[in-house]
Amino acid sequence: MEGKTSEELLCAAATLIGTSRSSDIRPADLKSVLWRRLSEYYTLIGGLAANEDASLEDMQLETAKEALNILEHLHRFLIKHEPDPSSATRRSTERDLSLLGTRDLSLVRTLFSVAFKWALEPLLQRIIAAIPSTSTSEAVAGARIIDLTGLPHEFSTLSSMTSRMLALPFKNGTPSPLAQSAVTATLLNHHLPDLLLPCVILGWLPQSLASDSVPTAGDLRPQVMYLLSRLPASQAISAVGQTLSTAPPSLPYARKTCTFILSRQLMRPEGIRGLCESVFAEEDVSGEDASLDKLEHVARLLTSVPPAMKAEDYCKLTVPRMLLLLSVDDRLLPPAHRRAIAFSLSRMLTQNDNSTLQRCTSTIALEMLHGPILQGTGDITVSASLRTVRVLLTNTDPSPDLISTLFTPIVPSLYALHSHLEGAKASDPVLRESLKGFLETWARLVGSSEVVATIWQIVNGEGGSWRVDVAGEISRSHEVQQDDPSLSLFTPESLREAEEADELDVDSNILGLKPDPVRLVQFIRNINRGDVSSELFVKLLEGYRELRNQSEADADPMRTLLYLQLILQMQKQLSTDDPSNNDLRIVEDEPDDVEGDSDDEEPDSGAAPTADDMTTTSVKLLLAVLEANPDLSARTAPALNDIFSLLEPLSRNDNEELCALAREARMVMTARLASSPDPTRFRRTRSSSGDGDTESAQETYQKALKLLQDPLLPVRAHGLLLLRQLVAARTPGAGAGNRLSAPAPVLDRALVPGILAIFMQSVQDDDSYMFLNAVQGLAAMVDGYGRDVLRELVKTYVAGVDGVGGAVMERHDVDVRTRVGEALGQVVRRCAEALPSYASLLVPPLFQVIRASHFPTVLRTSAISLLAQCVKVNALAVLPYLVDLADAMVDLLQVESVQATPQPASSARSDAGAEGEGAVEAKVESEGHKPQTRTMDTHPSSTNAKLPPLRRAALHFLSLLVRACTARVYETGGADGFLLPPAVMKRTKTTLGYIAVTDADDIVRIMARETAEGLDQLAEAVVGL
């Protein structure tokens, strides 16, 4: 085949795989078809005739070998005729022989599929069966007869074809640059995991498992590592991860090798970012928040130290890279990547089971983050350090330990910087508010002794001096700024002028005391911690007394004045009475006034306030009143019940600001109501239980409810985290092996409804961290309190299924139910072996949702996914409903299938490589007037059952169900109830075959074909019994 052009090679490929036109009558059986194609192919290229007496497997193998032969020659031809980008003499009208059209690319993909499906995969399966298994948990599926006579030849063929495949991506084999041909792109983009699996199994075969028939192919190792080093880290990590998931369980060394290769890829300079690009590819396209499972998956990978590497060396490589990624501008790093890296770094900082990793991570991370702030030098700037701290704070569990480690050493410097920005004539308001949020979050979550000691450092002036240039760059000022107040301020004339101009402020810091007493006391007041303020007040009094007792030579009059001013300001600002709560009636009446006036008034000029503006102001006033009155709740002010009801429609308003404020207000009111229990019950609990755990649980509960009412998001998140940990806590006692016998929670069961209401409110939060914590909390409540909580979740999820309420469901309701569905998914995974005991609460309601045609398609798809999760976790849970569920999915596929629209013959024969740019532009222009396709992402409340995700979910469920049945047959040696009736099997097989050919969605066709193959495997398993 040497010297043939690309047209001749592609013609030979079309003959080999049967896409060329022929008027002859084609044989019916596959063996005859392959023999006929091989005969025509050898006649075309001038080779030897095919052996008609060969078996079907031999003909498939011969076809695969020739497919690889064509790919190699086509690859060399395309590289040879690749245009030189440095040459400027090439005419624009000259045809580029290295380009292939759409039909030609389809031929290349088919050639690769044939080579893998008919050669590499079957040969690899025979080699795997011949390698001794070292897995102790590998289940024996029955006796197998292995033919060892042809094993050396099969190993030689597999090793040779694998090595040839590895050489295809390069121009001249390894080592050489990657080629830019269509053959290389197809192999790397579609079949790289399929190629890595035989490379790992053959190349890393241990000597203890090797034999004369199956030796170790050590020459594959350097080729694999060189190929992966030339690829982008994201592509290499994705391919190795897929190979790891398909590695045979009978060969543990294969999984261990994939883990080793994966860790090597993570150690690359761009490895961490490549990992995020690989894991969050869907989120980067859709813009959705990252799921908790993916966040934990990335955290597990990044917190696992490679076996051959010390924890210190691992941290020195990974931690600075993670911090540098977090420090870049928000526009340069996708949100999902930022959250995953921050989540992983927080796990490394709080890793209790690996103290060495925690210590090394803390040392490196804190030195890198604190260095610019404390010393003014480091690998990153002060602005980048503050940005990284903000990302860590808003994307991780706000545990007191992490916040203490992160903030306590730099709080004096942060306060000094905040004071400098407050006194500057022009400063960044965003930075100023961020610093204020840092300081208040730290002061409210950390222990009182630590807060007092750190504030005392601020009093002693340990924050240093700062400056901000015109470009906004922050830096430390090593020059001590000496304030030289003008003595003219104390003259009678200046005092009289200031008093006449109403500019006299008795609290102004005219002497330049540092810190400013008024601002520092305001900060102490804002954190709202009586234990801190009282202890600090006593400490100031003691310090003032010590200064007064010093001799005149040692006395510092400015420090004495500072202490005195701080004492006076604390007496003035912290001893004010709470405002009255008579303003509640204003807040209650305001929404009614707005609803009544909005329809009557005509829109005035642009300066006139709108109804939403007035309502927003009312909700802000409500939050201010609640914040000023900590004891105010529906128990003490019944008007709050009416306000709570009025806020419910506002929480679904299109105005994002109003919606967020209404949800926050409902959360605060729910927490207030839950934090006002019957005091006699608390006293009875404490007196009847001599154990201190109950008291600790009640204190934690009250602390969590107080934090949930805070206006700062990290503080509210910590309150939610405390509640989640509280419902997940267990009393010590017997009970292991499953969820049903687990120890009971330490929390009083009477508090469960209030906590459940708080979690249900948090599920509606727009911040992904808040609702992810709420989802985990709901799952933990089901784990601890069982059927009652699960019944409430299912009730919320399926509400309206019996009526027509689901047909008018708004997007907000769909979002809430989808997030409740996420909680149910976690419940299913947590139940594990105990899932069948909960099946009666889960399966029938979910089946009702699937059958409800008036329900949004998103929820019907979610319900099918939950049932699929049940099958995946424990198929025994769906055993009583097996036939009904299978019949329902087949009915759904038959009714909701969408047939593909046939394309005109002219467009079917069009070739992108030959049409030119004009035809493509004309096609795009003609399609530009088509209406935008409705999808579940753009219309989540749509009830259109023809959307492809619904059919995909049904096929996914059927695939898992068939796979579970097959596994059960092999494991138990009998059908044992996991067998579909023959009529259902036949009907399912017919439906899947029809959909695999006619459906308009490409993914649906592929899934239908794979599910039909699974049915064949189930039939083979049953026949094999």
C-alpha cells in the first residue's frame, strides 16, 4: 500500500468496512459478509485472497489488522503532505492534501472502532483470563475453559498492535513531536482510554505473574509515559481516570498502576488545573455549581500523598500551586475549579487522620498567605493574599479551627489596614467591606480568650502602618507616621468657629490615637459578644490602673489617654438600651400597601421608587428590627406569623435582591422560633439526665440558631454546619453493620421539626455552599431519625402529584424539589444494605412522579434517576417492583420517542472538506432563522415529555436494572427473582432495537444499543445456568 494517495486509501477503507456502493446481493451472515469484504479489499490493493474456511473470530481479527494497516499508511500520507506554516510561497488555490472531509473522518473513526472492538479488546480479555488473579474479593462467576495453546501468538499480536497504536500520534514514533493529522486527533480524542488499558496490563505486569506465554511488555512503559507527557494535563488525567474505572478487579496491580500514573500527572505544573478541567468539564459549559460528590472526589485525589513520596515534598509542590490558582483574578479561573481547590485545601488544613500532611500544609500555606500581610514580602501580593483568604472563607466549611488558624495571626494587620482605608479620602469600598466581614466573622466564631488576646494586640498597636497607591496596590509602610496635631485646635477661637459651623465632634480623634478608640469600640459592639467586651473592659481598667501607678519617668501619657478613651467609649456605646420593637407593625403593613398601590399608580419619572424598591426597603427594615431585638420571635410578637406568610411569595420574586432578602428573613424567623422552646422541657432534660452530653447538645443547638440569624454568610454557614454535625452525632453504644442498628442521635427528638424547617429553608438558598450543606443535613437527619424525616422529604418532593398543581409549577418550586431530590439521592447511598426496608417509602411515590404527565420533565427525569440510584446501591430494593418498572420504562420509550427527521439527499451527500467555506456559511445563514430549541436548562418547568433527557434517564435505569440482574445471576448461580418474563424481555429488546435506529437523539441511540447488548448478556447468563 506504499505510495497510495489518501483517496485510494480511503477507498480501500470503505471497501473493508462495507460503506462502498455495490450492486451485488450481500450475504446474510456476518462471516460471509466479512469474507466478501476482505476478498474485495485484497483484490483492490493487490494482496492475497482471504481464507474462506477461517472462523468468524479470525476474520474479525484480520479485518482489524487491515484497518490498523490503513490507518498507519493514511497517517504517514497526511504527515508527508502537511503544509509548512513557515512557507509563504504556497498558493491559496492549491488544495491541502492533509485535510479530510466529514465522510472521510467518519471512515477513520470506524477503522479505529473496528481495530479496538475486533482485535485489542478480545485479545486483551483472553490475556486477562490467563493472568493469575491476586484479588481476594473476586467472585467466581463459574468455571471457565481457557485455551492456552494459542496464547503466545495472541500475546504477540496484542503487544504488536498496541505498540503500533502508541506510535500513531507521533510524526516519527517516540520520541518525536505530536502529529497534527486527523488520525492522531481521532485516536487521542476518542480511544485513548481504550489504548491505555492494554498498555497498563501488559507493560506493568509484575514478574511474579508473568510467564513464558505472557511476559511483561516493558517496552510499552516509556512509550506510555512519553505520550501522556506530551498531552495536556486535563486530557491525560481524564484518560487515566477512565482507564482506572475500567481496570479489571481481578488484577489489582492494574488499578495500582493507574493510580501511580494519575499521581504523576497531578505532579505536573498544570496538573491541578488539568484535574479540575477533567472533572468539571460539564460545569464549565453549563455554568452550574459543582456537586458535592465531585468536590469530595477532587479532595480525595489532592489529599492522597503518592506512596513513593514524602508528605513534606508533596506539600511543597501542590500547596503553592493551589494557592497561586486561588489568587488569580476571578475571571481567569472558573467558579467550580476555585471551589474545588479551596475545598481540597481546607481538607488538607484540617486533616486529622494525617497529622504530617496537616502540619506541612499549614506551615506552607500560612507562610505564603501571611507573609505579604505580616512582612510585606512573599510570592504573592497583599491583594492576592486577601483575595485567596476570601476564596478560602467563602468556599469551605467555616470551622472555628480553620478560621482561627487562618485569621488570628493577621487580625491586627487586617484591622490596621481597615482603619487606614476608613480614614482615607478615597478607598476601595469592596475591599473595605471584605476586611470588615473578615474581622467580624473571625470575632464571632473564635473562642473568647483568643479574641480578647488578639484585640489586646490591636490596642498595643501591633497592626503596623499601611499605604495604598493611586493604582490601588496595598503595601506595608515601614515608616512610622507621626501625627502632629495642630495646637490651634485648642484655642478658644477655633473652638468657637467649629461650634458655630456645627463641626465640633467631641469623639474625633484629634490626637491621632492608634487605634482610634471610637472605631475600635464600634467593632467590639458590632461583634455582639458580651463575654469578650466584659473581659476586655476589665483588662483595660487593670491596664489603666497600672499606667497610673507608674512613675512620671516611665509613664506614657498617650497610652494612658488611649486606655481612658477606650474605657469611656465602651461605657458610652455598650451600655445603650435596646430599641423598642414597635416598628413591626410598619413592616407588616408595608407589603399590603405596596400590593394595593402598585396597580393604581402610574409609573412616574425615573426617580420615583418602584413597588419592588418599597418592598425591599420594608424587608431590610424587618431584618434591622430582628437584628436589634435578639429575643423577638413569633412567640413574643404574633405579628411575625403574618409577616412570615407574606414573605413566602416574595422569596420567589424575580428581583434577585428582594428574593435573597426575603429568604434571609424567613430563615432568621424560623431560627428564632426554633430557638424559643419550652424552658420547662429543657430543665427537665437537664435534670433527668446526669450526662453532660445532653447539655452540650442543647448548647450547640442554641449556638447554631444564633449564628443562623447573622447577616454574614460565612457565619450563617457555620451555624448550618453545626446543625448538620448535631443531627449526625451519635450516642455511644452498640449497633454496627447497618443503619437500622446505628446508635441514636444525641439531640432531643422534639427539636427535629424545627431543624427540618431550617434545612428546608436553606435548601432554597442561592449560595451553593449553603444548599449543599442543607442537602447533607437532610440526609443526615434521615440517617438519624429514620422514616419520619424521610416521609417528610418524599412528601415535599411529590407534592401535587395527585392533582394538577404540578402543571403550574414555577421555576423556584422545581429548584427546591430538585435539591430535595439530591438529598434523597444521598439518603439512598447512605442506606446501602438497609435500603430495602425503606423501599416502600421511596419507590411507589417516585413511580407516581414518573407517571404524572402534568409534572415538569425535570422532576420526572430526577425521579427516574433516583430509582436508578436505588438499583445501583441495592437492587433488592426494587425487586417487588421489577416487572412494573421495566414495563413502565419501555412504555415511556415507546410513547415519547422522537424519530429523526430525514435530511435531503443533497445535504446527505455534502462533504465538509469539499464544500468550502461558502457552502458552510450559507448553511449556517439558512439555519440562523430557526427558533431556539427548548431544553430543560432553558425551560426547567416545561412538561414537554419529548425532551431527550427523559428518554436517556429511562434507558440508564433499564441498563442498570439489566446489569444488576446479570450480576445477580452470576453471583448466586440462579435467577432468584431477578429475571424478567420472556414477554417483557422480547418487548424490551424490540423497542430498544427500534430506538437505536430511529431516535433523533444521538445519545439515546447509543444508550439503546448498549442496553440491548446488556439484555443479550443477561440472556447468555441465564442460558449458561
